[in-house]
Amino acid sequence: MNFKLHPERRLRHIASMPFIYGMVVPTVFLDLTMEVYHRVAFPLYGLTYVPRSRYIKIDHQKLSYLKPMEKVNCMYCGYVNGLFAYAVQIAGETEKYWCSIKHEEDSNFIPPKHHKDFMEYGDEKGYKELKRKD
């Protein structure tokens, strides 16, 4: 809660609120479309369902020492950050299914954790061997 260390930025914090809360509509849209994709495509691919409850946790509103607006902010962050982690997991499972090839090495790129088991970039022989198994 670094914002509490900077009371002189209160006006800046208030000015940022429309941008933060303006993301509600696209975030809920992402949530709805991701869930439809997940519920329809995963069974078709034979992929295991990703449990939503393991990623989205909203519980800070139970903390009596938080002010009402802090509770709302914490609920929003719990939802959005959880949703994005959930979406990354769904996208990662999809990528593993369709394209398990690492990206070209680049010191500026942070590969997702699920890429650790992917075949190396440029491994044509490994790719062709995998294709023969089809």
C-alpha cells in the first residue's frame, strides 16, 4: 500500500480513478468471452478445465479495518488480477495444445512459465518428428 506513503499525491490518485475503473467494461467483457471460450473449446480439445476459484479471490472486504472505498478497491484488484492470471492459464493451456514451440531467445523477452517444456525455437527436426506421430 505504497500510496499511503504519499499523501501529497492525493489529487493524482483521484485523477487516475477514471482510468483504473474505466477498465471495468473491457475486463468484464474479457471475462465473459474467456469463459465462453473455456467452456466450449476445452471439452472439444480434451483439455482439463481450469478451476476459476484457484485464481480469483475476493476477500479483503471482510477486513474491518479497511475503509469502504479501500474495500471496493481491494475487491476490484482481487478480481482483475485474478482474472488476468486465470486468462493467462487458459491461454497457456491453449498454446501448449496448439503450438509448443519456444520463442526465439531475446534478452528483453520474459517467456511465460509454461514455455519451459516447449520445444526449442528452430528445432525443425523435433517438429518434424512430432508431426510424424499425427
